[in-house]
Amino acid sequence: MDAREVLTKYYEYANAGDWDRWCDLFAEDQVMDEQLAGHIEGLETLRSMMKGMGTMYRVFRNEPVHFLVDGEKAAAVSHITAVSPSGRPSRPR
């Protein structure tokens, strides 16, 4: 897959709640600093963390607004909407 295809699948799988396929987009030795979860190393750590997404949010949407692709490098601007199991939005209105 090229960089644009990876970005497209990233958002497609996230918005479908298909966290196994979403995790498949990452390398075994992936390292990320996620704004809420903190520092995450390794694909298995990421997979185990993502298993809880269905219980953390009743609704989770990460809608891409704009992709920037330059060869193998890519970035995205997106809009996230999430609703907790209690029905409260995760962001101020």
C-alpha cells in the first residue's frame, strides 16, 4: 500500500471499530506517543490497548479532513467525536 492508501484504511478501520485490522497497519516494533494513552511501544501493546475501545466509547468517529502525502511520508488533519458509555461527549460543546 502507498501512504495515501494506509491513511485511508487507518480512518476506515477506526470508524468501523475494526481495531484488529487498524492495528495491522502498524509495524511490530511501532512506537507512538498518543495524547491520551501516552507512550506505547510494540504492536502487541497497542493491540491489547485497543481491545478496550469498544467499552471506553459508545460512539467514536475520527473523520479525515485533509491528507498531506509526500512520497512515503504522510500526515492527516482529522476531526474526532467521541461519546462515553454514559452518553456524555468527550469534548466540551
